[in-house]
Amino acid sequence: MESKLIVIAIGGNSLIEDKNHVTVDAQYQAAEKTARHIAKLIRDGHRVVIAHGNGPQVGYILLRAEYARKILHPVPLDSCVADTQGAIGYQLQKALDNELGKLGLKKNVATVVTQVEVSPEDPSFGNPTKPIGSFMSEEDAMYHHEHSGWSVVEDSGRGWRRVVASPKPLSIVEIDTVRILLDAGCTVIAAGGGGIPVVRNADGELEGREAVVDKDLAAAILAKELKADAFIISTAVEKVCIDFGKSTEKALDELSVDKAMAYAAEGQFPPGSMLPKIQAVVDYVRTIGGVGIITDPEHLSDAINGCGGTRIVR
């Protein structure tokens, strides 16, 4: 079998199988299941880079900070992303090491705390719309607006939420580090949570920004900069569907990039769910021409061998 360089993006929600059981131990058990499927790809000789989401995990950090605000300093959002990169990376490293051991393999796994450069002129900084954290009372929202500088909005009668910018990722700051680790035979975990958003100031120095970068778009940048042979987005469904949830629902085995974007223009893919995944894979396929796949963890191995998932092609 031909060895491929594969970038796999897994969602932060994939570590939360049951909203009533969200402990660190419960999240690790979920990480084990995903690691089991990724380990099979490594067993088959493929080189693997893993990106992951962190939405729920950042939410938990922010909620802890909210409860502790009278006795502890607040945690900036860029630091929250860094914290979750380390914690989730640790879970995935441990799970992969254990799963590879069961297969009789000794392979190094490393997590890179990853910064992603964005433009300081990105329009989202002037119009933050990405909700993060838990719902708040109007009183708490106004407190944070006045004392913490948060942008806050009322959400359809359900309460108030903080909103932040979601700038477009431009490049991976630590991309050379990722390459060095790959060349040394490591499986690499990088660009967690979309990466820590940073900008270059007038002196060319990096500065963190309180923002959220879309995990799938950042993973696509990672796949493009590495010139990966395949880019897989692992999600909750085996295949992309049109007319999802309707009697006319149809699962798709293959999509051209043009057809995928035509379906997107029709509104077939929800903006907060499948749409960014489609956009990310299409961007990668158009740029690199590699294999783009959307599937669930159970079908990762089948999908790379052409027997599962939805393949997006030129």
C-alpha cells in the first residue's frame, strides 16, 4: 500500500459523547475511540497530522473563570486556546500511544502548541459574531461589556452571550516544526482549536488576539502548507448528505468541487455545521489536488482506501 501524508481534522464535540458526562475521564474515553481508528492508518504506513476542535473545552475554561472572577484574574481567549491545545493534545497522545502499543507499534506522537497568523485588518475584528461561552444574564453581560471590553449580544430570548471575531487563517506559524517532526517519523497533533490567533505588529512581532479561528479552515491551511496527499474531516456522519433530515435525504459518495459549491449555494449545508467543512475541503482540493474526504471516525480507514465517506474531487 502506498504511504500517504494525511491531515485529519476531528471536532471538539467528538470528545463529548454525552452532554451529561463531560468529565476529563469521559473525554479521554471518547479520544480513545477516535485514536483506535487513526492508529490503523498509522499501522498501514501512513504519516498522520491531527488537528482538533476545542469549542466545548474552551467553554468550560471560560465558565470556570466566570465563577472565579472575584478571586482570580480572567484568562484571555488566546490563552484558553493554548490551554486546550495542551490538554487535548495530551489526551490524544496518550490514547494513540496506547492504541499503537496494542498493534505492536512503537511510534512517537507529539503535540505542537500552534499559532495561526491572521490579518489585523480582517473585517471580523470590526464585526464580531462568533458566540462563545455560556449564556449570561443581562447584568453580567453589561458588567463584562464595561469592565472586560467584551462584545455581547442577546440571543433570541435565551440570554446574553459574548461574541468574538472569527478571522480567516492565513498561515501556520510553526509549520516548519511540524515538518521536522514528520520527517523524524512522528505523528503530529497541531493547529488545535483552529490555532492560537496571532497578528504581526508594526515591528513584525507576534501578538495574540482574542478571537476564534475555524478549526476546519485552519486544518485546510495545514494540509495545503504540508502538501498533504489527503485531507480528511472527521465528523458525526459517515457521508455528506443533501436534503439532510428529509424524506428525500441522499448520501453522497463523491462530489466535484463545483457541485459541492453549487449545493452550498442552494443552502444544502448548514453554516454552523457542514458548510465550513465543505468549504475547507474544497479549498484544499482546488489548491493541492489531493484527496478530500468527509466521514466519521469509524470509516477513516475505509475512506482512505476508497470504500467509505464522501470524496470531494476536482
